[in-house]
Amino acid sequence: MPRSAPRRLRIAVAGAGLIGRRHIDEVLDRDDCVLAAIADPSPAAAPLAQAVGAPLRAGVAELLARDRPDGVIVATPNALHLPDALACLAAGVPVLVEKPLAASAAEGEALCHAADASGVPLLVGHHRAHSPLMAAAREVLRSGRLGRIVGVLGSAMFCKPDGYFEAAPWRREPGGGPILINLIHEVHNLRMLCGEITEVQAFASNAVRGHAVEDTVAIGFAFAGGALGSFLLSDTAAAPLSWEQTSMENPDFAAYPDEDCYVIAGTDGSLAVPTLRLHLYDGREQRSWCNPFRREIMGVERADPLARQLAHFVAVLRGEAAPLVTARDGLQNLRVTEAVVAAARSGSRVAVPVFPQPQAEAAQAIT
């Protein structure tokens, strides 16, 4: 007899804002999932819930009590990530928490402890971790073809229009700038590719917009393996040098497929990301700036990382995979980001503490 198809998983989404709606669309697009419910107290969520035929709940507590989903995607405001995720863990329901893991590293640490104690899977929505481009770049770095990694040059330079700030005035205030909104994505990418960040230094400026929050930041990173990194972050720069613009993974942004936002250099070669262009020396005797590089471009089959993230969540719910982006990853990204804020304020180098990992998880660490 043919095997019956697996039961469709009931996935609920908490938060029907911009990213929450993206998650809702992804759930609706899968044949092996059903949208169990939407949790959002805003009146604006009612027409959406009616349009997709999903029950609407006022919050995560009501959702868990009435709908008992197989999994929950938390895309609520950052301040609610901690209580919403804790409620899911207490109910024994696996949860995918949008980035950032929590509103602060202290709250993120509390979630790590709660996830450990419950044994319930907690994933963090750093969706770029599911990008085929990132997987290909990481494969190159793990292969050793670049030799010992010595330097990383990165950028996230883009221009947010005036309407971005007019639509949400809190974006002009501390906490609403590119360090806490955008840099956390880059931190996870750099940790995936180059290992743990152990120390940071930063200079921040608000000279262009004059808001109470930064618009441009220059950052220095020190990595555990000895590499150093330099990163320029700006949301007022007329430049196509961000992941969104270069990776072509988000159709909402103009695409510049010939540009890169990271260059990772080793003793034997360098890799540009996301074009995946390699510059390599053929043997140690060729290592001289007088000699030409051998150039390669890696091929990769592109895919939507947000869709791949949901597919991974489904696999975790079915017991077929372990979380790729763990609570500890989310916490460490927060710690690096908070260290950048502290370094920019103090003008000093700031060390980044590393949250200890359980023995089983340490075997699969980013490094």
C-alpha cells in the first residue's frame, strides 16, 4: 500500500505587521501546512484574517489556549518577543522568533535558559542563514581554499527615504537606527562565515539627518580566529552596497547583481559575496602582488531564504532536523550589536562575551 501523506502542520503567526504578513504568505504557499490562527490585537489585522480564512486572536496566550498549533512564528514587536516566546515554550509548542531574539541581550539570555530547561525547539528568524549564497560562501571558507582568513571588508550602505521615518517616528529615536535595525543581520552573516566576533570598536555619526540616532557607523571587528574586519553601515548613503541590493533575494529592493557587500581575504585567496567571485593564487610561490590571480565564479542555484526558513521550521517540527539558527545564535548577535552601541558611545574597544553552549550544541557551533 502507498504511504499516506504526512499530516498537514498547523502553524500560527503572531504579529500581522510587515514581516508577519510575509510569514503568513509563506505558510499559505505550502501544501504541508495550514495557517492555524493569527494573533494580533490591532484592528487592522481583522481584514487580513478574514481574507485568508484564519481565526484572529488578541495575543499569543489566547492563541495557545484556543488553537493549540504545532508551531508558532513570533513576529510581534521586539518588546513582546520574550513573553510571547516564553508562553510558547511553557506550552510545549516549538517557536520561530523573528530577529532580534529579544529586546536586549539580558532578555535573550533568559530565553536561552528557558529553551534549555523546556527542551522545546526555539529558532531565530535570521533568514539569511538559509540563503544558498551564504551556504556556498561558507563551503568555500570551510574548504580552506582561501588559506588562513586575515581580513573581512563589509558594508551595508543604502538610502532609506524620508517616508520611512515619517511613517514611524520612533525610527528617529535611539534604538530605531541602523545599528539595532539592520546591523544584526550583518552580524549573523559575518559570524556564519568567519566565526565568533570577540571585540568591537565603532564610530557613529548623525551628521546627515540630525536625528537622535545614528545614520552612519564605521565598525571594527576582531574575530576569534585572529582575523580583523572593517564594516561601514549607513542608511543615508546613495550606494548599492547592501545584502538586499546585491543578493537579489528580496524583490522589494532594486538589484545590483555585479556588486558585492563582503570581501573575505585569506593568505591564499579572497572571496567576494554575494557574487561568489574568487581570486586565488596557484601555490605558495605565486603569492605576490606582482603575480596575477586565477579567477573563478562559483555557480549557485538561487532560492528564497524566507521560504527555505519555513521549510526548515517544518522539518524541525517533524523531528527531521535540529534548529539551524539557535537561541544562542540570536543571543550572540544581540551581544555583538549591543557592544557596537557601547563602543560608539564610549569611543573604547568593547569585548563581546560568549554565552556557553551545551556540549551537544557546541559540536555544531558556527566556527
